[in-house]
Amino acid sequence: MVDLSLHAEPARFHWRPDEETVHDEMSRQLLTLAVLFLGNAFGQGLNILPLAEVRAGMHGTGKTVFRGDRIDDFGVEILGVLENIGPKQSLILARLSGGPLEQTGVMQGMSGSPVYIGGKLIGAVAMAFPFSKEPIAGIRPIEEMLRVGSEPDTGHRQSRGARHVAWNGQDLTAAFSPLEAVAAGGSRLENIATPLSFGGFTQTAIDVFAPRLRALGMEPRQGTTVGGGRLTAMGNPANLKPGSMISVQMMSGDLSIGADGTVTAIDAGRVYAFGHRFFALGPTGLPFARAEVISLMPNLNTSFKLSEAKELMGIISQDRDAAIAGRLGQYANLIPVTIHVRRGARKIESYEMSLIDDRLLAPVLLQMAVFSSIDATERSVGGTSLALQGSIQFADKRAPVELSSYAAADTGSALQASLSAMVPLAYILQGGFDGLKIKSVNFDIDSSDSKHALQIEDVMASRREVHPGDKLSLTTLFTGENGAEVSRTIPIQIPTGCAPGTIFITVADGSQTSVADLRQTLNSTPRSPDQLLETVRRLKGNTRAYARLWRADPDFQVGGSDLPGTPPSVALVLAGTQGIAQTRNSKLSELEIDPGEVLVTGSKTIQIEVKP
């Protein structure tokens, strides 16, 4: 039993008294006028009951789908109002009853279920107490949801921080805000978890990404929506009503992901749903479909609805803290993705799907899809190598970005490969150029049941003292499992005019060399789409080693390109010029070393003395 006593949280839990003071009455009347104006501006045609008129002890009716597409009623008893739970935010606390709720409690998928008192809309079921034995819910006031509809459907969420996370190969979901909760009577009200229904994914793939998704208020589950087909035709908007089930289609096709919730209100083609955020994306463009409930699943933790998407309805154009809002009859921009998995010349499986065109979510979804495509047919324990070739095509007929990477490990090779597929897409989408539209993404993954990997073990130069213009031989020794050794020797020429002193030769894998080359570029904002794409194209492959000749003198980069040997007089000018980055060392030359089609890791550095 949830403790709802006043003593547990007196500062935040407030029961409205039966007798109002004069000040309270004036405030209530002003708030009522404001709500009426708000309804005229953003909720034309909606008959709403302002929060100021909601009282403990009132009884009302909620609407939701328990089976199929039939909208059923459930009982609502108002317990009180939680005031100032956030900036200009309040929450109505209510006990739900009727239908299956006595057995299931507040269910996942009920988010957005509208609640009426005397035929007037007061808000949407949005929050619940985890592990509560009673169906007690937090209702988001409709006024707060309608404000979401006033936001302009243009622009993008700032994502500079997210781009930095993506490039460093960390968890891209760290860019999103974690799940929030509200203290109430010694307990915590949380947003009702949004069920994420995965179709066609392996259970391992869901399990790998589930902890990150749960931290954001999602509850991933296997095979409860969409199936293997795409929804392409726009449905009849008359089929969608307050209380209807909807599914936000994050991915559709051979692999699919849908997020389920309930419609709160429809007004002049504008749809309001969920009663809480999805990912708090702000302006966005997510397709959503009308869904039908297959079955209810009672659970000791949180019960949920099993649903299936039926027909497209429009797009979600706003994802804010109090609700998601969208428009009927509009199509979303999607990114077609194709993934082929093979072993040598033998084709194993192919997958076709479409992802939402969102700069933060699309890379995460791509990583999940690539991981599952590999996990479906390849072993997860034991030596495995994965050669990944891909391309990103653009709608404006720019030259595609070609991608190449290699993963080899005893465990975790699928995660390595999926991460390498995600990072370039994240960098492009989060580069800040809305006009750079992606036409398609394609990957070809060649799998082997052997671990093909070499470590840079040693680097040897034929001479340690040289003069400007001299040549020397550089030998790199690579070692692998079972005593494997591979050596490669390349000639290196000391630049003519090289100043006397110490220079260095570093032989490193592609990842470390890319970071050294692009360190300043990755931490700055690209000035044009061409500069952004050129940065991605300059990424080094990880099946090669790179011999870098450099010295410990600062240098400069312009647009990601080096300016070696800058004279002191020019350096003084460049140091104060915007858009020109100063590096910590000066690269003199760079050569590629090919040890074969294997994963190369490691780094070794030696020094050479240049004599006059």
C-alpha cells in the first residue's frame, strides 16, 4: 500500500482544502481564464476542466484499449494534487479502477490515456508508483500537454555534446536525459515505462542494449509489434480517437522497433499523447501508427500491453517533457538501410529496413540493427573476424562516403563491428547541416570463424642518425596468436631541408592514427558539409598500420589539413586566426603498411637524430 500521508512530504504534497481563501479564489479565476485562452489558441474544440477546479474526491472516467481497438472506460477517483513538482508543473494523483486494473495495476502502454470529469478532459495517465499493489497513477494536466502543441515544428536539438560522445566510441544514449521521478508521500512516482517492441531482433541484441534503454524510461521486449512488414499507406484519421493505442515506428522492415502509448486528445489535426516525454528530442519527425492490443500481460513488477501496429497515422513533431505531439496525415523522412551478411562468397542473410531520420536516435538504431544481423547467424563465443564494407549515399547526389572496418575477437566482435558502423553516421547526422540528407545506408559484412588479428610488436630503423634528404628502411614486426609473426619493411625519406634535431617515427593502428591526424578537427565545428564529409573520408582503416614521421614542434591545421613547417612569422598570424587550429606536433610525412586482411592494433615510437 502506497503511503499517501501528508507528513511524508509536506513541502511537495498538498491537498486542496474545501474552503478557499480570497487570494486562492482570485488565483483560481485567473488560472481558469488563462486555460480558456490556451484552449482557444492550442486546443480548439477541446472541452477541458482546468487544474484549478480539480478537487480531491471527484470521480471521473478514463479511456484506454484493453483488447483489439475497442476503447474501454475505467474509473478514476481524484486523491489530490501534487503541486510544483517541476517548473510550472503539477500532477493530479488518482486511484484507477474497473476492467482488468485490479489485477494488472497501471500498465505500460497506458501512458496518455485521457481522463474526464463531467465530460471535461483533465489530463492523461502518465506516472505510477513502481511495485505498487494498487492502481494509483499520476495524471498530467491537459494544460501542460497543450503547451507542447504551441512549440514550432522546426529546428533541431543541439547535439554537439552527443557528437563528441559518438566519436569517442562511448554509449550514444548518454546524450539523452535520464529518467526522472517525483517524490510523493515517501514513495516515488515515475513516468510509466514506454514499452519498446522489437521485431526480428535476437534476444541477445535486446539484452545488450536493454540496460541503457531502461535508464531512459523504456522497457524493451521481443516480438510484440509490427512483425516483418512495412507500413506504407496512410490510414483513415477517423479510426484514431482519444484512448486509441499508437505505436511510434522507430524502425520498420525485416527488423522493427515500435514504442507504444495512448492518444490523449485530437484537435484540428494535432494529436497529443503519452503524457510524458519519449526521449525529450524536442522538434523531431517520428512516424506513428494506430495499434491494436493483442493481449494484456499481468506482471508482479509492471504489467504491460502486447500490441501490433496496423496503419500509419502521421508524424510526431514534438517530444517534450509533458507530452508528445504530432500531426495527422503527414509522412516522415526515413533512412533506408540494407545489411548483407556472408561468409566468403556464400550469402548468409540479408535485411532491409527503414530508420527514423533523427540525428540522435538513427545511429543508435543502426548499431542495434547491425549487432542483431551479425548475432543472428554468427557465433558469439570463440574466435571470429568480421570485415565490414559500407557506404552512405546522399540525396543531393554528393559522392558517397565509403566505410571500411574490421573486427576480430574471441568475444564481442559483433559489438565492435556495430560500433564502427554507427560512429560515421552519428558524426554526419550531428554535424549541424540540415540540408545534408541521407538517401540510404548499405553494409556488407563478411564473417569468418577465425580470429585474424595482429599486434604491433616492434619497430626498427636501419639507421638512427640521418641527414636531410637521406633514406632509411623501417621494419615493423607484427605478432598474433599461435606464435604468428609478420614483418613489413618500407623505405622512408627524410625531407630535404629538415632542421637538425630529434624527429620521431610512430607506427600505429588506424584508430590511433586517425585521432592524431584529426584531433583538432574532431573538437571543432565543421564549416561546411564538404568539410564534414572530408573528415569522415580521412578516417584510417583498421586493417593497416601507419608510419608517421613527426617532430615535437607545434603546427597548424586549416579545415582539417596540415600546414607543416610553418615559418615563425606566419605562425604568429595563424595563432590568432579563427578557424585555424594549433596542433601539439608537426607531421612531416605518413606511409601505409599493409600486413594483410587482419585487425591491426597497437603503437610503437622510435626516435631518429637528424644531423646538419
